[in-house]
Amino acid sequence: MSEPAKRRGAGPDSSNLRVPVGVLISGRGTNLAALLSACAEPGFPARVEMVLSNNPAAAGLERAREAGAATAVVDHRDYPDREEHERAVVKVLREHDVEWVCLAGYQRLLGGSMLREFPGHILNIHPALLPAFPGAHAQRQAVEYGVRLSGCTVHFVDEGVDTGPIILQAGVAVEPHDTEDTLAERILVEEHRLYPEALRLAVSGRLVLEGRKVRVAPRPGRMGR
Ligand code: GRF
């Protein structure tokens, strides 16, 4: 399919020129909401082409519908194994001509199909300063460990659990009275700022992978800054 035909969804605001992104969710979808509102801004270089959930009850699906994004449910319980489920997810993303994938609270580990299909084009947000506290309950781990600083990380997805190259991070102070919930709430504020910024850099072609380091290339016309 030709590039202009792929970038469909033409509108008066040149939304057809924006890079089509698929967002994968499993739950409430506040990061999805942040991405949707960034994509609604004039000049933002991406648009949420579709939102896919493995969980039919995910509240984020409703947010997506309200914003006018296409939605799909690919329930993992309908498939015999992880690989079959993932192949079905890839098929739906391909049907929508998605070029980048954002995991936003998607509670499934990715395997070979997704990584092969979208090499270097899958982002995730994690509520800790990786490589500290990967996996589930990162905010609880941070509180229990007694760190003074935690935060969030947007990273490329690889085959490990929250191990991919780091794109952006934001720090959040951990206060002595913090619980898992109060810390999570403050980290979330930073997540909602960081994820759209990382997506902007990604779809603009400004993330350059050097080994496992990610270099942010200057904006065109701003050499050396
Ligand atoms: C966020 O804390 C994100 O960092 C983690 O899962 C949570 C999803 O929250 N990966 P939401 O569904 O975006 O509100």
C-alpha cells in the first residue's frame, strides 16, 4: 500500500499526515487518555489509529470511543496459547496500518510475533526508574525498599520484562509518609507528561539507538542543540 494511502483518516487538520499509532491497554487507560489528548493537539506528529485491549472490561476502551478512536478487543482467554493470541493482536494492528505501538498498562508479556512485526517500534511506560523495580507493583517495591527517589520510564520493548533501551525518565521524590497509592498517584502525573513526549520523539524519527543507549537527535534545523 502506498504511503499516502496508509496514512488515511484525512481531515481538515492534516491528520492524514500524522503517524498512525496503536495503543494496547488492559485497564483504566489514563496513559491512553494522555496520548489521545496529545494527539488531538495541532501539530502533534502522531494519531491514535486504534486502541486494542485484551480485557473486554477495560475502562480505557470507553475513553477511546469517546475520543473517536477505533477499538478492538482480542481477549486472551479466547486463544489456546500466548503465541496464538499475539498473532491475532498483530493481525488487528496490521489491519489498521499501525506503524508504532504504545503499551499503556497492557498486562501481557510480548513475544516473538509482535517484536518481529514492529521491530524497534514498540514503546512501554513503567512506573519506576528502570532498571530499578521492573515488573508488577513497582510503586510498592519502591516504598518497601525505602528509596528516596522513584519515577517513571518510557522505554523500547524487547523480549525481557521492562529491560529495553531507555528513552526518557522522570524522577519523583518518595516522601516518608508515602504509601503505594500516594506514590503511584504522583508518578502518574509524570507518566502523563512523559509518554506523549517520548511518542513525539519516536514518530519524528529522533530516537537513535546506539547499542542499548538511546540518543535523542536534535530537531531538524537545530543542529548541535
Ligand atoms: C501505569 O502506571 C503504567 O506505568 C503501567 O501501568 C499503569 C497503567 O495505568 N505500565 P493506566 O491504565 O494508563 O491508567
